[in-house]
Amino acid sequence: MNIRETLKYGFNKIKKNSKDEYCMPELDAQLLLMEILKKDKMYMLIHDDEEVIDTDFKLYEEYLQKRISGVPLQYIIKKQEFMGFDFFVDKGVLIPRNDTEILVEEICELAKNCFKNKKKIKIFEIGTGSGAISLSLAKLISNSDVLTIDVSLDAINIAKKNVEKMNLKNVTIMHKDVFDNIDDIIKLGPFDIIVSNPPYIESEVIEGLQKEVKENEPMLALDGGKDGLIFYRRIADITPDLLALDGFLAVEIGHNQGDAVKNLFLQAYENFEEVKIIKDLSSLDRVVIGK
């Protein structure tokens, strides 16, 4: 079959068999074939009569079957775009979401407006994952020095691949549980910016998540404890020992957690001048920033 026929075949197979209510058959079929052929959308449109060789078609069949079974597209093609960068992702990390770009954008604004005369901006991230947040910041804030920690070795190995891919020299990745003793982190501070997108889903809510998410993405990156706030409490507890007096704490939150997280921060750190809640494009709570 040629490219046009192969795309039609893929579209029909996904549409007919997929059990993922959020999948987009046309886009998924296209992105899977683009990855296999290593061609962009325009090439496939112009050369839609070009034959797809047997080995590529066989691999396409394998990819289609994975997608039909509920494996997220990003885990199949091993990448996800975030802040204009292509990140390597695999099952050991949460797939970066567009909503999280709000957190990165806010921090970039802080760096530009509040630390513009600072020679080196020290950033500490809790929860590396794929490195989407910390590596984007390291790339976008040229005078940054970024330290990021994660309890998951899978996440660390994936993030290191992205550091190499992005040719970053201003990032340090450390294997560490934020609930352990943090004296070694304190010695590296104080930090101008502390950032985190921690697990924040309530334990009892996880069972009701989209099947594609709960059966594929790491539970370690999803479960925020009984009330979803366990990590925010820990972050609030350690912030006074880590944050510079003119620094900022910025975290992503669940859509209904704004006031709770804001109050946690205000109670834990008397030096905060202000704590604000930033909403996403759907007018839902998305980020809390303390100054």
C-alpha cells in the first residue's frame, strides 16, 4: 500500500477497535506513520502515492495494536512536545501536559522581571519526571543553574537522556526522596526558585481516572495521598530551609486545590509576602506561587 492507503487503513483500524474514548483516530494514525517513516506531515501529503515497504507496514501494525489496546501515543513514539522541545518519554514517567507549560511560563517571567540583574539564578525542582519542567527552564533561562531530584531511577534515566539530547550543561539530576533528610540539598542552596509538579490526585479518585492514564502512567507520579496534599505539606515544611529570602516557590496544583495549597504555604513560611493562585485557560486553578 502507499502512504495514502496506509493512513486510511490505520484510521479505520483505530476508529473501529480503540477502547480509548479520548483517542483521535486520524491524528493518531498519522503521527504513528510519521514516526515510522521519519517524515513530516507535509511530506506525506505531497508524496501520498509513495509505497510503504513491508517492514515499515509491519511495524505500523504493531504500533496500531498498541494504540488500540490503550497504550498512550506518546509511549509508542517515545516523545512528547513541551514548550517547543521534543522530550523523550517512556512508561517510567508521566507524559508532560500542555497545562504544565503555564508553570514554566510563569517562572520564566519571574526570572526576567525579578532576577534580571542576577548573574546566576539557582533553581531547585522537586520531582524530575522526564525533565520537562527543569530542562525547559534550563534551556529558556540562560543564566540558570538547575538542580532536580526524583525518587524514581526510571525517571532519572529518562531525564538524563533528555539532558544529553538538549545538550544542557547547567542541570544536575539527583536520585533522592524528598521525604528523606535534606541536609545535602540545604548545603546547595539557598535557591532563588523552587518548583514542583508533584503527585496531587487523591488516592480514592485514581480508580476513576481515564483507563489510558491509570493503566499506563506511573502511579508514583499520580497519587498525592488521601487528600492529594501530602507532597505540598512536605514542600511547605522544607521551603524555609531552602528558599532565598527574595525567592519564589511555584507549584502546579489540581483544579480544586488552590486555596488549600495557598494556606499550607502561608502557614508554613511566615516570610511569604504574598501567595497567589494562577488559573489556566479554562479558568481552573493551575499554579500557586509564593513570593
